[in-house]
Amino acid sequence: MTESEAERHALARLGQQLDWNLLRTFMVIVQEGSITKAGVRLSLTQPAVSLALKRLEEQLGRTLIDRGPGRFAVTAAGEQVYDEAVSIHGTVSRLGTLVREAKDEISGHVHILMTSRIQTDRLDRSLRDFHRLYPKVTFRIDVMGSADAHISLQQRIGAMAICLLREPIPGLSSVVFLRQTYRLYCGPDSRLFGRRNIDIAELRHENFVSFTSDQIDGALSPLTLFRAREGFAGKVVASSANLEEVRRMIACGLGIGPLPDHIAARDVADGLLWDLPPYEGVAPVNVHLIWSDTGKLNRAERAFLDHLRAAAASA
């Protein structure tokens, strides 16, 4: 093999093996003028950024940055690589737009199971954007308790669920879709309404309103554990699987009770509810996106599930 042929083979191998992530890291290093600052921007450690630069230089067989104590300069080869990396980055960044403009015609029906009062811009935005992309897709949303949603998915009823999940369920996969914190509230008729700096000990004998899943083996078991830990001895006088009904019974003065803080915020502002200690919140109880590992999804369901998973991952 001649020297020119060997060089052509080496270049062909380089084109097949070069990692785009190395080019992207190098591009950010040049833009930031510092390996340390590039690491911060990329959420990587300084050694990881340095290693990426070293690997790229080894693959290209050129020094791209002349660096040392108090010295940081992009070499002539580095300038050429940087220009190409910026061009490639622009092309990659446009891929999403190009794919959307292709208007892949997805149609079909999406059946979603959901607990009551899921309020989040993440879901609203996902529905809005997906409808704009695929206007032929139709939807059905059934509201039910989390336990019922789990059973329905296991029975292949519904494509996916947005609900509470206490622990992993065999055959079902999940990701956290919405992070929320439950706090305690009372209604205007309560003796606690309007008072500030209340000692939590004053709540221990108050009647309690909660969810039917507020039990040791339920999806809201963190609320059960909280009451046990704090020595709450008041009677549970009312319960419901529906968040709106729990909110109604608290506001009507049947007892104090827990609600997600982002759901109760408007009622607090309107004077319909009053927040109680512990003011940092009772417990984090996250809402999950759940789907069956073995369920056969139609094209529309698969596309919307991927859309929701991407939305959850970007949070």
C-alpha cells in the first residue's frame, strides 16, 4: 500500500469513527476560552473535558489548543476544526426543524389514564405541541384513582397513565413526570384559619381529611407515615380518591388535610384555604408517567408516549 493510499484509508476510518460529542466539546472549549468554563457549560468535570480534547487531538493527529500555565491559544489546525464543528453543529441543530417540516402524517387514537387535577404546563404544552404536529390524532382521557390506573394498564386498558406510584410494578415502566410537594391546609371555618406561626403540636388532635390511598400500602403512604411520625391522633372524618373532593371537604371545614401546594395556591390566594405547618411541606409525592412494557401501542400512542417522555426528561 502506497503512502497516499494509507492516508486515504486513515481519513476514511476517521470519518467513520470520529465522535460528534468530541467536536461539540471542542467547540464549547473554544467559545468559552477555558476548559473549566466549558465544563460548567456542559455540566462535565474538568478532567472529562480535558480527556475529550486529548482524544480528539489523538484522533486527528494534531494539536488543537496550545495550552499551559497562563497560556491558552487555538492553533491553526484548531481554527479549521472549530469552523467545521460550528458548521456541523448548525446542521445538527436544524435536524429537528427539518423533520417537523417533513410533516410525517401520524393518525390514530391515544387513550390516557389520569388522576384528577393534574395541573402542569408540561402536560398542557405537550398536548398543544403534539396536536399541532399531528392534527389527525384523537385523544381520550379517563380520570380515575392511581390504583385503578395501574390495574387498567396491566389489563392493557389505556396506552399510558399519569398518576401516583408508590413503588415499581412488574411489567410497567415509569418516569417522574411532575415533582410536587403536599402541604396541610384548613378551610375558613377552622379555628386555625388566618393564624400564623402555628405550632404543629396544635394540629395533632384535629379531624383529618385525606385521600383513600393515604394508607401504609397506598400511593400516598408518605402522608400516612407523616401522621404517624408526628403523632397525629385526630379522626379521619372524610376521604376520597378525587383530589377536587378532598379540596372541597377541607374548604368546607370537615377537617384539615393535605393537598399539592401548586394546586392549593390559587385557593390560598383567594382566601378559601389556609396553609398549616410544617411550612416546608409534609412530603414530596411525585406524579409518574407509566406505561406497559408489553402493551402493543399504535403509532400515535407510541409517538405521544415518546413526546411525554422527552418532556419529562427536559424538566
